[in-house]
Amino acid sequence: MGIDAGFDMVPPLSKGAVDKQNWQSFIKIIKERYQNDNLVQIKPNYLEYKAGEHPLLPFEGHKFLRFSSKISGSHAEGVEDYIDTVTRVAQVCFGSRVRRWNEAVDVSGFYGWAEVNDSIESYEQVDEPEIPATITQSVFGTDPLGELDLPLFEIQTVPGKGKGLVARFNIAKGTRILHETPLFTTPHLSPISQMESNIATKLKALSKTQQRQFLLLHNNFPGKQPVSAVSSKTNALPCGPSSVIGDDAIGNSDRVMNRPDDCLADCHSLLQVLEEEYYGGAGVLIARLYYDAFQISITHGDQARASVFAGRGHKSRVICEGDDSPETRKLKSLMEDPAGHRNFGSSTRWKTAKGLVPKRLDAGGFERWLWRQGR
């Protein structure tokens, strides 16, 4: 297996001008240090060290989490010197944010490999520029709007559309803008008679104020009865792992057990459809899809792929729901311990240890490995 060593950047650098300038200065020092070294190559988006497992340093510092390699074995010659030098330069530039680790002395990295691999994949493509909400955010990468608890939006009349929530500032992707506890939940929205009976019971348990709030909700089906049922159909949102989302064939238990490769291929196809249809805005749907892929993988003992799928699902959930929602916390737990899922052990068809996630594939190669393409 070999011994890994390196350093992690904790916390990661921001996109602010200060961190960006410090990272550029760090990269400049590293380039000058190895300008005559044929094993250190400048690629379009990163520096690559042709030793060990080819550790990389991206030119976009906010993407960086780890610089490391195996330092034992026949292919590790010289890489430990590179790691030592780069680590020492990083410590000068970034101080205590640099977490040095070495498995030889039983010290592991701060981040999980699934998260690290996601960051390394992102090196291949330069981020689109973002418009910061404030000068402070542009310079320091902090969020003064959140720190000062300023309202991000206000209720305004929108011509021809009634009232709406209108942003007061540029709002960064993933910012929580609204957080409400549901008045009640119901397991089904059909049949209408069963739903009406369930909702009537729920409404009776509410306070008078809450009942009035419910009755004031918009109704897309005016004139139709019962009002409580159609108001619920208008305003209800799916939530939780059992909500109906996605392709029924993906979740078919017999198919998952007997034709898992087909199920995983369906996940990949649906992912492409969602990304094309929603232009990157299908966060919850994407998270659910990655959870489906996780379940397929862990059912057949593949902890490596399962940990990656859980990590990607967690990332999508954080953007949509924040890091404190039940589903987000659940995916984080599964990312760290995929074998903790109830389906683990059902099959050993794809048995793979969590630590066997490939570390140095290019983006295309990693995706082909992840989705078991070409097998």
C-alpha cells in the first residue's frame, strides 16, 4: 500500500484578493526554486511534479486542499525532498494553516480522499469569475453581509407578477436565504381522499395563528375542493430520502442486485440530463441522484466509489440546504464511513476498500473509473 505524506491547507484559501495574492507569491517562489528541474513541469492550470504519485499545485489557490504522495516504494524516489521543500515554503507563506502529516508516524491528513480528489479534479477547468457582493468580500473573501446579519432580500411588487422576494445584493451560490419550519408534513399527496383526511388531522393540531397562515397560502386550483388538499398540493415540497424523485428503474431493488452496472449507467445518464436541463441548478435532484449511485455501489461492497458519491451528494446538499440539515449530515457520515450504511454486505460483487480511490487520474479518467465505464 505504501506510506503517504504531505500537507493540507486548513482552512482552505478563499477567493479574496489577499489569499489570491499570497498564493500567487507562493507559486512564484516555487517556480523560481524549480525553474531548472525537468521533473517539475508547468501545465496550463497547475504545476506537476514528475515523481512519486505526481503531486500537483494549482494556480487557483482556493481549490487547493492537499500536496502529497506516497514516499515509499520503487516509484517514490526523490518525491520526499519535493514534499519537504514545498511544505517548508508553504509554512513561511501561510503559517499555521499548513497542516503537515506523515502516515509513517501515524499522522493522517485533515481531509478525506474523496474530498481531496474532487478538489484535484477541479484543477483542470478554470472557474468562471464571480461578482462579489461587497468590496470586503472581494478583498478578504469574507461575507460581511452574513456577519452583520443584513437582510439579503426584500418583498417588492413585481410588475405583472404580484409580490416577490428581490435580492438586495449579489448573493453567492449556496447562501441560505430562507429557513422555515414546515407547518406540517404528510407522507402522500394522493389519493385525494386519503390526503384530505391526513391534512385535516394535522390542521386541527395547529394553533389558530398557524391555521390562518395555512389558509392564506396561494392556491393554484381555485374553486376546487377540498381547499386544504389543493393548497397543500400547491405549496408542498418533497423532502427526505423517501420522497419521489428520479428514475424508478434506478431504485428497483431486484435490478440493483442483479444488474447494478445498468443501474449505475442510468444514474450517469440521468445526471447528464439534469445538468443540461437545469444548467447546474438541480442541486437537490443531483444530490438525490448521487445518493442513488452511493446505494448501488455500497450494496455491492464498493466503499471507494460509494465514498466519492456520498461526498458529491454532500457537496450538493450543502449548497441547497446548508451544512446542518439532516440529509447533509447523513451524507457526511456516509462519506466518512460508507460501510455504516444498512446495505453494506448485501453483496461483494464490487468489493473495494474505501482507501482505494485513485489519486492521480485526470478528470476524464477519474469519471470513467467512478462510473465503471469501459469494464
